[in-house]
Amino acid sequence: MNQQSEYSTRDIYISVVLKSLNIPLLRIESNGRQGIFVFKSTEAIERIVSQYFNGELKLNPRTVFDNWKALKSQAFAAIGDTR
């Protein structure tokens, strides 16, 4: 897939925020002991990441927690860790 159409990060917290804001997760790649979260690139991602780092986002806590658990589990599966 075209690199410009994807946004990748190793940061699970940013990934949780993107997933909670309905940015499509394309896949999780393995990089040894870490997962790399690959999202469909959208115009909103840079704004969302900026708002995340500036503490300007308002998200449903339950949605964030549920997405964190799901992404953590998927990342462990992607790297072959069976915790």
C-alpha cells in the first residue's frame, strides 16, 4: 500500500486515541518485541495527534479503556507474545 495512505506509530496511547476517534486500523506489524500500529492516513490524524499532546481531547473513558485492552492484546498477538 502507498506509504502516504498510511500512518504508523509504535505508541499504543496515540493508537488508542486514533482508534477511539474511528480512524481505521489497517494492521499491526511486528518489529521484534514491539508492535507497530498502522492506520489509514486521514487529514485529521495530525490534528488529533497535536490535540493529544496538548491535552485538548475529550474522549469517552470507557471507549478509551476498551480500545486500549483490545489493541494491547492485538499487539501481543502480532509479536508472538502469549501473555
